[in-house]
Amino acid sequence: MKNINKILGIGVVSAMMIACTTNPITGRKSLQLANNQEISAMALQQYKQALSQAKVISGTTQAKSVQNVGLRIKNAANNYYRGIGREADLANYQWEFNLLDDKQVNAWCMPGGKVAVYTGILPITKTDTGLAVVLGHEISHALAGHGNERISQAMIAEYGGAILGSTISNGQLASIFQQAYPLGAQVALLKYGRSQELEADEMGLYLMSMAGYDPREAQPFWQRMEAASTGNRPPEFLSTHPNPDTRRADLEKHMSKALQYYAAAGGKI
């Protein structure tokens, strides 16, 4: 029995090593056990449900900005991944960028590239560059597979050793996914860990720079976001994010590299 357990343990560790994913932009490694295609399909269903219960704004200047900024960042990511030979990583992404009429100070991107921006955040973004900070951050959550990572952690916690994709049924995966992304217009988004939030900051900074947006505008945006906090209750967008001092220091640490991407995209330093 001891030998069998040892063999099973080796098998689990080997499977986890195989499922270890390296972010090609930040170099961070993460465990992603779930099937990305299945997660994207579930995300599409939830996204459609959320939009059906919300007021989607289209054709306005603000809605066009959400579309245009989102597409520029998406195209920059595509170019980067293609340039390093990892375009296959983006095969399951079907991007959508929608502006929702909602006073919440929030924005989100579900697995597979389904993006929503609430009108409540636009007075804080102020410009397309400020919007690029937000969209770069949210798109990075999806590209980095943070949803898969968090779902994988839930799979391990709930099912223990039964962590191989083939041993988790569609129903079990769907149950975990629905806990992360409940149905409804007020989508309760999966709460990312601090390391994931910092990675989205870093990766988002690079992506907005690759898309030709000045990364130096990231610090002013986050300062405006912090100022929008009322009392001890921050906007939902900041609810699980790092403390301001940590974020400022981290952004400053990555600014030199971001400016190189910005210059390569034609930006003026």
C-alpha cells in the first residue's frame, strides 16, 4: 500500500509539473490544470447571461473608445505571442469589448477574452490612455490564465488527488466555475490573489506600452482610483488589489522595461 501511494503521489506531482504554465511576458509560473477550451465555453455562456441583464451601450464615443483601446491591446498581445512562436496560446480567445451602463467603478475580463467596462469607471480613466491601464490589467488576467489557476486551486482543495483533467467531470468543473463566476448582471468575479494582481499590473503595463499607450500614465490612474475610495470601502475594482504603496513601487520597478516597449511602438520617451 505504501508503494502504491508513493507511485500515485509521483503521478500527481508529475501531472502538476506538466500542468505548470510559464507566462511568456512576466516569466511567472503557475499551475493550470483545467481545460482552457471548456473554461472559455463556460465563460461565454456567463458573459451572454450578464449582457442580457445589463444595458449595453453601443455607438457612443465612450463605447467606441472601449472597443478601440481593447482591440489595440489585443492586437499588441497577438503580435507579441506570434513573435515568440506562442500564438497557439491564444487559439481559444474570441474577444468582445462591451461598455455597460452601470455606476459601479469596475471592469473585468473573463477567460477567453470576454470584456466588460462599467460607465462608472470612465470618470477615473479620463482618457484612452487611462482606459488602456484598466483594459491592459484586465486582459492580462485572462492571458495569464489567472482564472484557470484559481479554478485549479479550487479543484485541488475540493477533490484532493483527483486533479488530472480526465478525472474531473464536466459537471464538477462547471460547479467550480459557477462558484467563481455566478450568473447575473452583477457578476461576482473570481477574487484573484495578490500575486496575480501584481502580475496583471506588470503585464498590463507592458501590453499597453506595446499598443502605443504611455505607461507613465499608469501611476496617475491608480492615484485617481485610490482617491475614489469612500471611507474604508474601496471600489470593487480595488477590493482584492495590493496596497497602494506596493503597487506604486511595483509599477516603478517595471517602468523602464515598459518604456522600451513604448518606444518600440513609436512612443516618445
